[in-house]
Amino acid sequence: MKKLLLLVFTIYTFCCSFVQAEALVSNVFVVPVEKRFENFTLVKVNPKYTVLDYKALMSAREFIQNSLGTTWPADNFTLDENTQTLENDLIAFDNKESFTFHVMNNNKTKVIGCIYISGAASDKFDATVFSWVAKEHIATPLFTELKTSVKAWIKNEWPFARVDYSFNK
């Protein structure tokens, strides 16, 4: 089942801009574009952060590959490919199909990681959430704080009753 969820999550995340997917939230739900926490800020995905995102992403690629059971991002993943991915994520965000947020330091000069809120592969869930951070933060309290804060934020401010966090053990 986990492999099936992984496959659906991966396909959905990377292909949603090519096929008009169903909205993940209703049109009346106002999707937040920023959320500040004590030690980081979530910011709506934006290709202007490509260079900062790329540095963090490539440092975290082994963690991402192991968590999702995928080869993305490949060792030879380019900055241009990252820009295209962020552009696709922005389209999906604006269409309310899925939501990618950069995790940034509070003065927004460094990308720490990303969170993805996407459709679920199972009727048991309303959404799937996956988070990653740059390698330097993986085994730190900051990553634990991020996952805990995001769970509370989703529970209290998003319209989902059942969320799958299984990719973030």
C-alpha cells in the first residue's frame, strides 16, 4: 500500500500542471500564502527562490529519495529543472490542486526546506503532507518542530479531517 501511495504522490506532484486536476480545497477556502512560526516561515512556492531552493533541495535529495522511494531529484537534476518544477508547483497552487510552501528562515534569505500538501492516494485521507529540510537540519530539533507545527497548522487552519503524514516518519 505504501508503494501505491508513493507512486500516486509522485505522479500527482510532478504531473499536476499538465492535466487539470480536481481542486483539493473548495473555492471558498482562502489558501494561506504565508505562515510565520517562531523559527521559520512558510511561503507560497515561488520560482524567484529557485537558487535558494535548489541548494537546499540538492542537499536533501538522499532524504527525499529514501522517504518517497523515488530517484527524484536525480544527482544531475539541474537548476533549470528546479525552476520548471517550482513553476509547475505554482500553477498547481494557484489552481488549488496542491500546495507547495518553501520553509524559509524568518527574514526570508534562506530556504530551509519545503512542505507539500497534495491529494491522497486513499479514500481514508483527505490530503497527504510531506516535508523535507536541507541536510544540515535533518537530524535537528528544527525538523521535528517543523513537522509538529505543520500538523497543528493543518489541523487548525485547513479544511482536512484526515491527513496522511506517513511519508514523514
